Amino acid sequence: MVLDTRPDLKLKIEARLQQLFDRSVELKWTQNGMSIRITSVMGGDGYPANYEASGILQLVALLSAIHNDDIGALLIDEPEISLHPQHQAFLLEEMEQVAGDPADPTKKLIVIATHSASMLPLRHINELPKIAFFASARQIPSQIAPGTDILKRVKLAALIARLGTTHRTAMFAEHILLVEGPSDEIVASQLARRLGLRLLARNAQILPVIGKGEFVEVAKLFRLMNKRVSLLADLDALADDNTLVCFFSDFPEAAAIADKIGRTNLADLDRDLRNALSTFIADHKTEADTAAKTYPDWSSKESSPLATQRLTLARVLNDPESFGGKAASRATSLRTQYDVLLNALCQLGCFFLRRGAIENYYDMSGMDYNGKPDRAAIEAAEFDVKDADELAAHYGDVLAALRHAAPNQLVDEDLLLRMKLGAILTPVLLGMDINSSNAQLNALAKNTIGTASEVFALANKSTSQQVRLDVDIASPLFKRATFPFEIGLSDNPTTIVPQVLPGIPKKD
């Protein structure tokens, strides 16, 4: 209706449709009202608008509202529906052209609710206060106030500026797992895929930062958005200084965790361990220097006084016996103490690569590739041909961080099947005799729980001495090696059902 009365607005819309789709909008009045037709600027007959793709029709309506200068405020729910990502980006640019203070007749207030990273107007850190974050139905929306000190951080401004569409999905996630660089992201994301950890489905996102120096600032930023934040850092972030430990020690829940291990706070424990490590290195300088020479340091290319400290800590955590003699005994004791600290930090979401850096976990045999991301890609490409359990054990430090970021992510079908099977076994066993037909048994099951019983196939395997029921799975959607099985009147269904439908094993 508006386009029919506003030829200037109609031309505005047609100019954009021609640019994007080589289409024009044709409006005609008929006896049944207004008829909207689409014509191609390349020639040919027009056709009714309802023959066109829904995205184009939605775009006509959205562009009409966006450029209608009679509208002062526009609320749009999910403008991305049915639109190609590039067209979403185009629509965002169109909205930004006219968005502003409605006191200006050429501007309007525009509010959108979106699930699309392409529709997220975030190219500069100063644009963050324009966004309200809905983390979950259990929390009120959060918004960063303009002028907040954290918005002045240079490193955070650089992070926001380099966020591509993929990493912008972190703005929609409930839990953010920060990792140190693209190599760690490649390995962590491919490991999660191989082991069936559905991060995105559990509203979790891996986000790489550039260097350990960004961890705290980025974590603070996302916590202002009411997001749960965890991180996976190289070991040098623990060996070099106490920045990360102090940050997590200030979490409200950290006091109770420290209390359980008999400490005032975790930062004090870290300080004591740091002193103990320095004393160990001083007392066993020869052993520490020898161990450091044979352990690859991927955290830094230049030689520094911190290198020996980093590599000694890696040896202590992974192979304390390699120091030999009395040093080995002290190293073993030191590892036990460090385990207490690291396990406490894990509860808070702070994880460290105990071997040093992600490259210390690779199978480096025969590898000759330039650049850390190339090495990570080659390593991750081999995950599909490796045994899942061995892979999980080898990358245990990474896996622990992934599970923290996306807990309870596995779909356990056995839980539901168990209830259905348990509901039919007792009534069928009590209602059958040695002469009951298979049809009668399956009908009895159906009368008990309805059509869900058709997932199972029951058969009478009774003898003259005892009643026996054979239970199989009829549906091809549920293959189980534990089926078929037999059960009799003297057997306890509450014992047998969990055995044949054990579910997914719980991980520590």
C-alpha cells in the first residue's frame, strides 16, 4: 500500500532489487485488491510475487520500512530470515544508513533482534554498548555502558576489529573458551568434532586470542556480557607470572575452592609453588639445565632466563623421574603440589597445557612445514584415523577444557529407551504363558505404552518348564549389540534393563 502511494519510495526499493537480483516490483490494482508482481529487468513476462523466493519478498518489505521517512522507530525481529549471508550484510548496511536520532527527519531508531553474526553491527569496540546480550532464559539481558574503562583497552579494540563472521558467533554464545592463537583453535575444534563434543549445539564457542597478554582483558569483557568464560593457556602463562592465577583467584567461587584444599586463596598457593620451583632449580641446576636442553620450548623463540623455568616446570608436571636421583624425588613431590593448584583452577575454568604448548602434543615425525597453523592443520587432519580413546588420553589437557566449556553435550538415547522397555517387561511377563503368541505379546506391550512399544519386538521362547521372553529391537534407528536377550519370570527387569541399555559412560 505504501509503495503504491509513494513512487519515490518504490524507485528507491527497485534500485536496490535491480542491483541485487535484476528484479523490479510491479504494482497493479485489480478487482481483488492490489496485485504485486515481479519482473526481470533482463526481459520476459512478470509473475505473481508469491512465486518468488521468500527472502526477496521479505527484503521488499524490510527495505520499504527502512527507507520510509514517515517511520520514526522500527522494530524488526530476525531480519535475517531466508536471506543469504551477503544479503544480510547488505541489509545491515541499509539500516545503518538511516539509523540515528529520529529528531532528524532523515533518521530513525532501529532495533533488531537477531541470531545472525552477519547482522551484528560490530566493527569497532565503541559499537559494543549498542548491543544487548541475551545469554540465556535464566539471566536478564546485559549491556556494556558507554564510557566503561574496558572499552579503552587497545588490545581489546584490536580483537574486536579482527573478529570475522565465524568468531562473531562468540557474541551469541553462553560459554566462551579462549585459546592462545589459531593453532590451538584448529586442534581444539577438530578434537571436539572427532570426539563428538558438540560445542555450538551446547552454546559454546572457541575464540583465539593473540598471546597470553590478552586473556584477562578479553575474559573481563565477556564476563561483562554475562557469559561464562574459561581459557586454555600455554604453560608459560603459569611459569612466567601469576597474572592468570590472580585473576581467577578473585572469582567469588574461588574462596570456597581454596578453603577445601586448606589455603587462604589460590594466589598464595601459586606464590609458594613458584618459590619452591625456583629453589628446586637452584638446588639442582645441572639436572634442570640438562632437562631443559632436551625439552622443546614452543612458547618462545628467543632464549631468556624464563626458558629454564618454563621447561623445568613442564618436566616436573610430565616426567619428574627424568631428573634422576634426589632431584627426581623432589620433582615428584612438587608435581603433587602443583596438581592441587591446577585441579583447583580447572574448577574455575582456567586450564593449562601441562606439556608446554599445543605443539608439544603433536606427532612430529616426518613433519617439515612452515608456520604453526600449518603444523596444527596437519596434526588435526590425522585425528579421524586415530583411535578416539587414545586421542582423548593424549590430548587430555585440551579435552578437559572442552568438556568444561560444553558439559553434558552427548545425547543419550538409552535413557528414554530404558524407561520404555522397563514399562513393558513386567506387564508382559505377568500376562503371558507358554502358549502366548508373539502377536499377543506385542499387542500387550502396545496396550501398556502405546505405539512406542513398536521399537521393540517380543517373542515367546518359553519351554514346558519355564516362561521365557525374547526381546529384540525392531527399529533400524536403534542398533544395540546387547539385543536380542531373553528374560524370565525369575529375572529382575530393574537389573537387566540397565545392563542391555547402559547409556553413555560418564567421564570423570
